[in-house]
Amino acid sequence: MIHFGDLKSKKGKIHIEKDRCKGCGFCVEYCPKDVLELSEEFNIKGYHPPLVVREDDCLYCQLCETICPEFAIFVTLKKEEKEGEKGESRP
């Protein structure tokens, strides 16, 4: 039996630099949870940048960030607060 200990899901935020995007759609195509889709709007280059449509489904695996040839999308991960730390006072 495999034990993963205190394995917790990641939390974060997806950031899209719309004007860097060239509309290749790799981030949309390869997202394992279909979190992104190409928007109807145009960026300054005339391409349709991606849009986050299901952020609650995001695994924050950062595959979109890794696969983007233009470095137009990135993910920042939130640090998890340890239980008991919040509101604790030290002697």
C-alpha cells in the first residue's frame, strides 16, 4: 500500500499576459482539466488570448506555463498556512 502522507492539493492563481500571446492554443489544448479557452477578444497582436473559465477545476500543475512558447501565462502558488499558526501568540 502506498502512503502519501499529508498530500494536499495546490492552490494558486493563473496570470495571463494577453499582449504576449500569439493565440497558438497550446495552453487550452493540453490543460488536463479544460480550465482555459480562447477568448473572443483580440490582443494588440490581433490574436485571441486564453481566458480562465473554470479556475475552481485547476490543479495548478503549471503545464500551461511550461508549454507556452511566448511565456504569456504563468501560475503563482499560494503558501498553505500551517494549522495552529494563525492567531497564535508566542510567550
